Amino acid sequence: MGGRIRVLLADDHALFREGVRSLLGTQPDIEVVGEVADGRAAVQQSAALHPDVVLMDITMPHLDGIEATRQIAQRDPSVRVLMLTMHDNEDVFLRALGAGAAGYVLKKSGGVELMSAIRSTHEGNSYLSPYLAKALMTDYLQRGDRAVGAVADAVPPTKRLSAREQEILKLIAEGHSSREIAEMLDLSVKTVHNHRTRLMTKLDIHRNADLVKYAIRLGMVEVG
């Protein structure tokens, strides 16, 4: 994908938007093309500006970020919505992904992670904040999850996965983006994406959150 990544900021806090705009302005491959303070305006400006990525807060006036994401995804699936929020609980995360969000970053994350998430999302990958990955792991270990247990019981045994697919599954569950995994394993991003697609098909698991829990169930990931 050539050219700069065109980003629309959607957050109801002006000072926060100003900070993010200033941060992204230091990146030669990222351009902030607009900013809005509510979900309804996010939908309208997404349609008008056709950004590559929308950085979407969840709690906003007029229309919350999840519903705004749903409307944007329905109108133009080519627009990638990356949630940028303080909400770190699983229910909100799963609702956002169900609405069509391509990624989820917490506001307590650093600028380097945010920029990595924007680039990864723009490349067509899903992105899950490592903070949230760890929260999902901790929650699973504390209370278990019957839904994921049922999925795990129904999927083929792990021996159906190649060694490389198991390696990539572990790194995904640890919260690494496809670009980071590619660099760690000396592979192309496209190769990592293909491995991810194959292992999700084999396991019949289609959400990052469930991949994380499945990896925990198999003892592939530890919570430090």
C-alpha cells in the first residue's frame, strides 16, 4: 500500500486528540486528515474523508464508538477501525470486534505501540494490545471460560498444527502484531498472515481473544 496512512481521530477529549495528533505528526508515513468529538460525526467524516484508519474512542456523546464502528464497517469495509480506549474488560473488547473493529489499543499504551497498531491495522492485520492479552489471560486463569472450553474441545488436536503455526499461535497470544512476528521469525508479513489464517481455519477459531484463551488452555502462554 503506497502513500501515507490517512487517519481520522474520534475522541471527545480535545486535549487527548491534540496529543495524539502531535504524536502522529512526527511520523512521515502517517497523516491525520481529520478529528471529531462524537460517534455520529465519526460516521459522517469517515464517509466524507475515506480515511485508511479511524482511531475510535468508545465512550462518546450522540453515538458510542462501538455503534459508530458498526455503521462505518457496514458502509465501507475498507476503512479499518482501531479502537483507542481506556476500557480493558473482555466484554467491551468482544463487542467492539463484533461490531467490526480491526484492532484494540488501550490508552495507557505507549506511542510506539499505537503507531505499530496503526501500521499493522492498515496492512490488513488484526491488532490486540498486549495489556489486554494479559488481562484476558489473567481473567481466564482466575475464573475459567466454559465457552472457550467448548471451542477448544471441539477443535482438532494441536498436533494438527505445524510447528511454525504453533509458534505463531503462541506469539499472537502474547499480543504481538503480524509485523512484529515477521521480524522475530525472519518471515514476510504476508507469510505470517497466511500462517495465521491457516491455523485459525484448522482450529475453527476466528477471534484473537479466543486464540489467546486457547493458547492458555494448552499451556503455551504464561502470565507473568
